[in-house]
Amino acid sequence: MLHLVFHACIIAVLTALTQLGGIAWALSRLFRYPLPIFALLYTGLSLAAIWLAPLSGRTALSCFERGPLQVQSWFYCATNRTYVTPELKTVLEDAAERVREDYPGTQTLVLDANFPFLTGFPLLPHMSHDDGEKVDLAFYYADAEGLFFPNQVRSPIGYFAFEDGPTNCPDTLLSLRWDLDGLQSLWKTFELESQRNRLLVEILARDPRVAKIFIEPHLKQSLGLSSDKIRFQGCRAARHDDHIHLQL
């Protein structure tokens, strides 16, 4: 019984993290050497998803191209979290190209997007990202003198390196608004590169295909942004002063 519970837990965790990993783990149990079979099955399913996802209206952002738009970490590629609708992909490519036109050599980095299949399937720990129409982008960073750091983020996966600023949110346990104070000293001490960040958000806000952009109110103010599309996600959702969230 414990054996079954153990594998059920692994299937649940892998499904929550990668959508396809639970299937690969369950099938690998049918073979004599399950671990290498799991690796082969998971790789095969992930590659197949690239070809099959368009049938459900989603497409994978490239993990290998090195153009204006780039996935920030191999983690997002390996866990099948790079899928968006074709329309959102075009929005991202257009915005990244516009930023590069003004600031040559700039790469816009994508963080979590969506899984390849099933509208309504949650992309944990996000409260949305379940229909191919949501995506997170990393901030652009610079040193204390304002020198831009190309293709760099403060934490290894672009999340949880928060910018200090005022908030009206109370401390409560019933919230996903983690401060993660114990991690902040581990991250790189970069500064936000205000010109590129302002330009990117303004481009997205002017795009009629974009419905909402979430960043913290103190960043909206400090970056000099005013569009009604730029909103506060609420006190019960994750902080948005470590990334930019946008949705169609």
C-alpha cells in the first residue's frame, strides 16, 4: 500500500510541475528498469508535445533560438512551461523586436508561460496561466551606474528577487504573496534598468491584443507608467515586483 501511495505522490508532483511527467512515470513502472525508461518516455512525450500542441491551439516558444525573444532558463523548457497561443507568441515577438530596435542587442526573457494541453489545467504556483494566453517576462537589469546587463536576471529562474517598495498589503497566511525574506540576500544586487522596462511595458500596453499587465503599484509609479491596462494583481496573489505578467 505504501508503495502505491509513494508512486501516486510522485505522479501527482510530476504532473503538477510538468503536465506530462506523471504519464511518463506511470508508464515507466511497467518496465524492468523504470528510471531510464522514464527519462526516455518523458523526453519523447515532451518532444511530441511540440508537434501536437498546435492541434489544441498552442505553440512552443523556441528554447534554442537566440533572437530578440528568448526563454530565460532551460528549466522552463524541460518542464513544458513555454507554450502560448499563436497570437500571444506574435505579441511577444513584436514587443521584443521593438525594444531591440531602440536598444540594439537587447533580449527579452520569457519566464513561465503555459503547459501544452488542456485549458483550465493549472500551472502551479500561478493562479492563472491555464489557457495559453498568459505569460511572465523578466525585468531588464543594470548596475548601480545604469550600465545594462544583457540577458541577466537576479535569481536563477528570474522569480523571487523582489524590488523594495511600499505596499498596502497586510501580512497574512492565507495568501500567495510570499516575501521570501530569507532568500533575498542570495540574489545578485542588480538594479532595474528603467528605460527598457518602461519601454517594454508601454509597448505592451499600447498593443490592442493585450488586455492586462500586472506589476506592483510602486513600480508603475517609479517607472512613470499610466495605462489603465497596468493593474495591481491583488494582495492574495504572488508579488509582481520580480517580473511582468501579461495576458491577452
